[in-house]
Amino acid sequence: MNRNAHTSKKQTSKTAASEGRREKEEQAEFIKKCEEIVKGLQAHSWKDLEVGHKFRHNEKLDLITAGSLIVGCDIGSVKHFIRAIDAQGRALTNKPFPFENDEEGFKAAHDWMVKVAAQNDKTQIVLALEPTGHYWFCFAAWCTSHGITVVQVNPYAVKATKEIQDNSQLKSDRKDPGVIAELAKNGNYSIPYIAEGTYASLRELELFRERVSEDRIRDINRLCQEMDKYFPEYRRIYKEVDKTFSLVVLVKAPLPEDIVRIGENGVRALWHSEKLRGGGYSKAAELLQKAKHSVGLREGQAQARMSIQYLAGSIRDKDARLDEIDAEIAKLAKSIQYVEKLTAIPGLGERIISGILSEIGDLIRFDSVKEIQKYSGLGMVSESSGKHNGETHISHRGRKRLRYWLYMGARSVVAHSSEFAKLHTYYTTREENPLKKMQSLMAIACKLLRVIYVILTKGVDYDPQKLLGDIVRPENAKNKTKGAAVA
């Protein structure tokens, strides 16, 4: 009995050792397989897929192969969730994998994706995400640098298809990754564009300028509120309190009693110390007269004085900062090829040009101006069914800042350019389908976009006569009619 027991134990230990060796070998093979997958990962960007040809739906489907692991990612401010499916839509994971928005979390997500790919014999990874604010930038850039192709799906599409899987209106961080991956599998995605080089700097500066301008407007509104309480007559003299002469006074003598104390000559001395010139000096006497008979509040003046001085000083600081930003923006914009030719368009100044270019980015990723028009949300859409023909309008789906700059450009060229003014008049007064004023400005914005695109891509000069070719004159219409009859 003892000898049999000893033999049995010996065999058991041999079996355990054999299984242990086999597990180690399988683990080593799995690790080697993961390493081979990591080495073979190749990320595709917009430069590979969109430059020189159109990246159509069929090409999007071709990018997803049998060897692709499709990972859907729901982006959050602190934590992200991912799930994986294959090219047939089969779920390869039961639960979403959560990870933090930092380097350790990114590495954990990368290891998880590689592990799932190795388990299912996949060689490439496609990460699909829903762009949420600015939170996706870092993770997308990190994944691209590690060989993972990153695509993005439209949030509207996620919202519209979230009920397909379970016929439920439920929307959660755990459900959305599967919906996002499914959209990517069906080719309903786009390649994200992150500006590089000059365009990245230009876009960042434009964003910075917008924030400074918003803060400046906020300071002006608060300053007006304080002046209405403690010196309500002041805004009868200066309707715009942010003017240079006004700010100099508010920094040194913000309240009526301060102006009375220094007198008319004191006010003039303030302006003189700032080396101001012009007709602003004539308001010193009126300012003193209003201060003597002001009905402003008397309580809390010490605190109000601090607030007004701070706000006025803050506005002056922001003005100086805006001047620095504008100078840097102009410098960057001039480095773009053929951009100097755009200044030949009457009414198209440096601010509008830089704003448009910062939002469009690198033009080489667009095959036609219609793509940029759609990108800006100026693409025309209508709802028609049977005998019903819906009204045509712009989509409003795109970069709203680009639409803003194109609209501002349209207004400016109509005001300063005779050829664009004629085009505006034609659009609003033509016999067939006359446009309303705003509709005409949107049409001119699209026209301006086409002019900018041609100049920057071909390097041609601005030609006003070609611009007026859209106007249908009676003699041209007759010739066209005769030509059609002969044909």
C-alpha cells in the first residue's frame, strides 16, 4: 500500500510538473504573439487615406478586414470605456474595460487591446471613438503613435442607432462603446484631423484670442454695472466705456469724488501722461460737471473704487494681449503659401483670413471645395417625399467657428467689394427664386470659400470678372435659349 501510494504521488507530481511546463510554454507563446502583434501594428492617418483621393464608404469598409480588432471607446473627462468586436460584429468581450485618462490608463488599455487581439488571432487594431469635447485628443494621439488606427463616429449617429442592439433608450458609458464599434464596422466613420505645424499654432492662437475677447466683454459688462450704480452719468459721456480715454480715467479716478478732487486740469494731465492725442480732451469739462452733480451711490465707495480700477486695468491688459496675439497670428498666416493673394479681395482683412484658415486647416486633405462647405455646416439639405418638396436650408452640422468667419467674410466683402455687392443684389432681386438677405449672404459665403480654395490650391490671382460670371444677364439668357433650340 505504501509503495503504491508513493508511486501514485510520484506520477501526480510528474503530471503537475508537466502541466506547469505546458502552461509556461503556452504563456511564453502568448507573450511572444502579443509582442509580434505590437511590432506589426500600423496606424493609418488622414495623410494616408484622404490625401490625393476620396476616402469613400467602400474604402472605409476595406480598411476593416478579417484581421482587424474593432474597439469602440466612449470618451469621458476622467474615465474611458472600451469594448471589442470583430469584422462580423461578434462581441469579443463580455464587459467594457474601464481605464483612467492618464499614461498608466492608456498603457492598461493598450495591453488589454493587444491581449484581446492575440486571443482572437487579430493583427491590426482600429479604435473608434465618439469625439467628446477636447477629452479625446490625448488618447487619440497616444494610440496613433503606438500603431493603432483611430477613427471617429458622429455623435448624431450614436444617438440614432443606440436602440438597435437592445431596443432600449438606455444610454450609458457601458453601452455606448458597443454602439460606436458597430458603427465603425459598418464604415460609418471618418478619419480625425488634428492640426499640425503652422495650422496647429494658428488654431490654438485663434482659440486663445476668442477666450481673451470673451473675458474682455465680460469685464466690460461688469464695469458698466458698477458705473451705473456709482456714476450713472458717466455712460452719457462715454457710451463705450472701453475706449482709451475712458479707461485712463477709470484706472486713476473711477468715482465722481475722485474727478472733483483732481479737477479738469487733473483729468487732462491723466490723458497727457499716457501721451494720448485727439479730440478726447474736450470732454474733461463735461466729465467734471457731471461728477459734481452725480446721483450715484455713496455707500460702499471704497470697495467700488477697487472693483472699477481692477476691471478697467484688466480691460487694458487684455487689449495689450490681443495686440500681441494679432501680431503673432498675422505672422503665422503669412507663412502659408499664396495667402498674400487673398488680400487682393476687397474687404477680406487679415483677421478674417486667419480665422478661416485656422478652422479649415491643411487644404490638402480636401479633394473639392464641396467637402469644405460640408465641413463648415454650409452644405445644402432638404426634406422631400413624394409630392412634397421641403425647403432647402444649410445643415448647420460642422465647425460653427468656420461658419462664423465665412459669414463675417461675406458681410465684409459685400460692404467693400463692388463685385460681391453686385452679386448680392443679383441674388436678392432676380426674377426666379430671389433670395432673402441672409440666404444671399450664405450663398456669398460659399462663393467666397470657393474663391479662397482656388487661390490657395492653384496660386492664381483674384479676378473680379470671373466672380461676376454667376450673374445671368438677359443677353446671356437669350443666347443660351437659342443654343438650346439649335441643339
